Amino acid sequence: MSQPQWQLVVYDIRHEKRLRRVHQLLQRCAFALQASVFAWHGDYRQLQCLKKELARLIDPKEDDVRGYPLLSDHGIIWWGKTPLPEGLHVEGFPTLEHRKHFGQDDGLAH
């Protein structure tokens, strides 16, 4: 069995009914970071099941669902409202680094 890993799952769903179904699925199995951005954790087999379920819910000609692996030794930088409840620590989740202002130290290309 493969090691569990974190995935950043993001989506852009064009039809309200499909949007609701994808959102509800991800609410059951992942952490909501933003309205259409989730952090999901699982092993290879579980990821294949998630992909299969998402494929069943979307229209591949209109909808866009993506998964990006998150490395636990690389932090997540955010500005504004925290993506997780205050004080919540999830084992293995990438560290969260809060930035109050956009600036030269934000690591983004200018």
C-alpha cells in the first residue's frame, strides 16, 4: 500500500447541479480551504476511488477538476482569513504561514 499524501483539489464546474454534487462529495472527504478548493488526504487506492467518483459526477467537456500533490515539508502561504479553524493541527498537513501583506518576501513572481 502506498503512503498517504495530501492533494489540493480545485474545481470549476459549469452546471449548478454538478457543482453541488462535487462540493458535497469533497465536503465529506476533505477539508474546505475555500469555496472550490479542498485539501484531501489518502493513499493511492483512495485517490483512484476519488478520481472515479469525481469523473462520474462531472461533464469532462465543460468542467475542470484538478489535484495537486502537497508536500508536507513545504508550507502553505496565505493572506487574509485562515483556511483552517484557529488552533486546529492536522498530523502531516503542510504548515500554514500567514502573511499580512503582499510584499517582496511573498515568494511570488512580480
